[in-house]
Amino acid sequence: MTVADHPVTESASPRPPRQSLPGRAWALVRNTWRGLTSMRTALVLLFLLALAAIPGALLPQRNLNEQKVREYIADRPTLGPWMDRFELFDVFSSFWFTAVYVLLFVSLVGCILPRTFDHYKALRTPPVRAPRNLARLPHHYSGESMSSPEALIEHARGQLRGWRTEVRPGNREGELTLSGEKGYTREFGNLVFHLALVCLLVAIAVGKLFGYEGSVIVIANNGPGFCTTSPAVFDSFRAGNVNDGTGMTPICVRVKDFEADYLRTGQAEMFTSNISYQAGSDLTTDTWREATLRVNHPLRVEGDRLYLQGHGYAPTFTVTFPNGQTRTETIQWRPDDAQTFLSSGVLRIDPPGGMYATDEERRKNQIAIEGLFAPTAMFHGSLLTSVFPSMDDPAVAVDIYRGDTGLDTGRSQDLFSLDQEMVKQGRLTKEARVNLRPGESTTLPNGTKVTFDGAHEFVNLQVSHDPAQQWVLVSALAMMAGLLVSLLVKRRRIWVRVYPAEEAAGTVDQRRTVVEMGGLARTDQAGWGGEFDRLRARLLEAAGDDVKTDRARTGE
């Protein structure tokens, strides 16, 4: 007979039914949720969040200093644009950082809530029954006493103040057991830590959503200052995702002066600025209050914070036109050298109205001054440099242009440099290159006189509003408290079993009581053996009569 002659028999064990498509989808969702809400996943996401924040600390960020970001990209024409595409210059608002942030939040909530309910149930559950063989526990004691089982148990229960205790009858005749447990606040501290972490994430998110932050440069000469009535008054402004910049807290600020303290090496030691401000009811009564700003010492008023972030110099030039009319302008120049504050910038001046018959002629006689400012000047021939950041011996090296500066075009222009395309087109003509000290001047071929009057200091102020700032502090403190509790509190259990001793013939001796005691630490903690011995002395040896020890064993 061939193989084909034998019938093929199916397996006796039936195949499991194939799961339906909705069932497989539900299983995938359930398993994904379980994996996401595990504590292991939460720790991995927390590590990834810390790792994702590293580029934000090492690379310039656009919301802090857009100029540095542009310079960084310009210095790396190949790598810089790719880094910008991956939002490495906007780390904390990037899609990938937000994704990790949200996943961490969901993971923490998903794993904390079940643990909270489990801890609540554990608090309502009596301590576990005594094990059958206490001698197998890491810490064990056995002996005899002349006191009754009831007296011994009552005395031990009275000594366990602060412990959760439960007295139960045993399996032998006259046997009683006492179960005691302590250290529930360890898990409570752990839950507080994680709940505070969730609250911290929520508070930071609320601050990003409903807060705002604006920076403005103000000349420190007790000038008009600024008022936080609109985002337009700021040089840079960032509003939260659900904040359109309206409804800001009205605050008016004037900067009276600025003082920088430097070491001999030129390193800044402290920045101080005296200001006057109005807020709240001061705006209706026109009352100005005095305050002093220092680095990391902001002014807190009406829920907002006013920070002193930086400073620089604003040269002042006076232009005297051929008909005798003058224009004086002061504008900040950008510090190019953080060590010596050698600064660069440009100043554009429009002739007074009515001086020329047509607008075309007026535009052809606009003045642009571009160059360098040194607070403590040193000349190498005609080349200017600065040797110290304080304004001890100021000077400028400038190019003076006449022509159309683009003030009437309505196009935005770089605050610190001229549009070189206009120079190439001949719309701006360089008419002088000079080095000037305060009070010195130069005259252009058409009779226009340009005078360098000196410089004022300017300060960079930041107004910040974060409605959840207090909750961030409270959450951080709660995290520290919960962490300390979870590290310092020990979870441990104690069991005491007492029963009448038996005679050799198997009869019960009511005069003698066998005492057994066992202890177990729920976590590995050094010093538990010593605490067990102290508990034994307090619970048994001080019971009113001597307990004769048969055997005792403790170990770490």
C-alpha cells in the first residue's frame, strides 16, 4: 500500500477561533495603553525629555536671541538650514519636544491613577495575617512568659502606637495573633512626588499657553520709557498659544540710569538700573514709584515680572543742515564684542519738513551714519578698537552717507546696518569716513555738519507674565517633600503570636505562655535588625514580667 492509500487524519486538538478585526484592534489599543502607562515607559520618557532639552541649552534659541541664530546658520551654510528644519533653534516649542512632553504627561497620569486607587484600598485593608512559621522570617524571636496571652497581646498593641494593628484568634486553643504594619507614608510620598511632577508639567503648559513675554530696549536717560499697552511697544514679543497679546497688565516704566560694575579684567560683576514705574491705581493718579533692578532680581508687580537682561550703548549724533536747522538722534548700536563692547550700528536722519521744495529732493538729502562705537577707544593708526567695556574714553569710526536711506519706502530695514543694494544702485553716496570723539564734528561737501555728542547707555528689559508661576514653585516643593518621604520612610511589618504552652503529655499549661515574634521589612533598609530588637524589648520584655528567651534570630 502506498502512502496515498492512507487517509489523512486531522489533529484531534481543535484550532483556536480566529479573532475578529475589531477584537485585534482593541487588543492592540489595550496593549499599547498598558505599555504607555507603565512606570518603565514613564522613566524612559522622562530621560528622553531631559535628553531633548540638551540642544536648547547648547544652541542659540530664536525666542531668546534671533540675531545669534541667524549668525549661527550663516556660519554653517550646509548644516545650519538642516538644523533649522528640525527646529533645533526652537527646541521647547518644536513638535518633537511637545510630543515627548505630552506622552510623558499621559504616561504619568495613566500609571499614577491606578496606584492611587490601590494605595487607597491598601489603607482600608487590615494588616495581613501572621505567617504560619514565623521562624522563616529574616527577623525572629521566640520565648516564654508567665503572663496570659490576652495580657501580652494587649500590652504589645498598646506599645504599637502609630502602627496599624489587627488582633485575630489563632488555630490553637487560646492562641492570639497581632499583626502590625507601618510605613504607608512611603508609598504616599512616592505618589505625591509623581502627582507633583504631573502638576509641574501642567503648570508649565498653562504658563506657555496663557503667558506672554516681551523685550524692549530703553535708553537710560530718564526719557519717556514705555507702557505695556500693546505688543507693538516691544522690540520682540512672544504670546502664548491661546493669548493674542491683548489684555496685558498695564505697566509704565522709565529708566533713570544704568550702572555696570566691572572687574579689572573687564568681566561684568553686577548690573544695576534705577527705574520709576506705574501700575494699577498709580495710572489713574499719575503716581510714579521708584525701584532698582539687578540681574536675577526682577521687579514683581501686578502679577508680572520686569527683568534687567542686558545693556549696551546708544551713540548720539546731531546733524546741522545747510540752512541751520538741526536734528539730534540717539539710537542703540549692537555690541559685537561681549568683552569690550565694541558696537556697530547705523543711524538714519530725515531732513526737517519744509526744508526742500519736493519730496524727491528731500529724499536725496537724507543722512545715514554707519560705523563702530568704542566705549574705551584705542586707535591703531586710523583703525578703532575698544579695550574696556565701561565708557571711559568713547569714540566712533563712521561712514557718512547722503541720499535715499529708504525711510519712506515702508519696508522694514536692518536696525544695525545699511542696505548695501541701495549703495550699489547709487541711491546712497558715501561722503565722509572719519573718527570722532565727543564734541568733534565733520562737514560734508554740501555744507551739512555731523557732530558726535557722546553716548547713553541702554538697557534691555523683559516683561514676563506667567499665571502658573506660583504653582510651578508649589509643585517643585511638593516633589522634593514627596521624594524625601519616599526615601526616608521604611515599610515594615510585625507579627506577634502567643498561645499556652503544652506539657510533655500534651496537656495545656495555663501558667506559661509561648511568645513568637517575627518582623519583615518590605524594602531593603539598613538598620531594620536594630529596630526589630528595640521593638521586641518594648513589646515583650517590658510586659510586666520576665520573658525567658528560647531562641532569637535577627539579620540584615
